[in-house]
Amino acid sequence: MQVSVIKTTEPKNVSIPAAMAVGGAVGLGLRYAIPVYKPEMDYFVFNKSDVMKEDNVKAVKKNVIEKAQDLLKKDKDNEALKLFIKRAKAKTSQQLKAAKAAINKAPQEVQTKVELMVDDLAAQMKASKNITIANIKNAAKQARPYTHFILPGAALGALVGYAYNVVGTINED
């Protein structure tokens, strides 16, 4: 007596609608995962992304200078605040050179305080710029149409499911 292996007659197929659903979900995920580039940001904010960054950075600088001036009104003898304000308000390169020269002539303790204030201002300005860019990118991602990502994802999922079913059927023969 001889024993033979019985093959299953049902192929291991993937449901095409399920593959489409998975592909659509992947496409929807890509809507948020694909990075936003400058042309897309500019299209979303009507070519104002650079202006928005500059305005926010200027607002931060103005706010920090105003706070420093308020502190200077309370403590009129604070040399570090005076030099910081002079340097921050410099409009021309000559004014900036004069402010830097005055800072270099000041005692080491005052120079250190001014450097810390300048570094803090630079960090706040950089953070403002980065937050503005992140907000614009997030808004641009939210404005992307769903259909541009779901439909190709679903079509690709259906194609992959169909190809898997065909290859699985061929392999069984």
C-alpha cells in the first residue's frame, strides 16, 4: 500500500478589497509622512513663507529688546543691559562696530553678561524661525487632498493583491 500526499485544492489568495483597504491606509499615512518642500509651502501660503519667518523673528527680537528696556528702567545702572540694547538696536554696520567696541572695552563680567544675552536672543530667534517653518509645513500637510494619496494607494494595493494571487496560483501548478 502506498501513501500519497493530498494537496489542498484551494489557492492561498489575498482578498483584493482587503488589499485595496490596506493600500489606501498606507497612502493616507504617506500624506503625513512625505516631507513638505518649499514650493508646496509657498503654494499653500501664497509665496509668503519667507515673509512669515522674517516677521516672527523680528517680533521676537522686538519683544526681547522691549523686555530689556523695561529691566533697564528698573535698574538704570546695569551696564550689560545698556550695551546689549545698543548692540541689538544697531541698524548699520558702523553702529554694530561701535557697539561691539564698547562691549570689548567693558569689564569681563559685563562682557560675559552681554554675550549670554546675545546668545539667548539668537536662540529665541532661531526657535521662532523653526516653529514658524514647522507650523507652515504642518498646515500644508493638512491641506493636502486625501484623494491624491488614498486612490493611488488603493490601486497599488489591488495590483499587489492581484499579482500575489496570480503568482500563488502559478506556483501551485
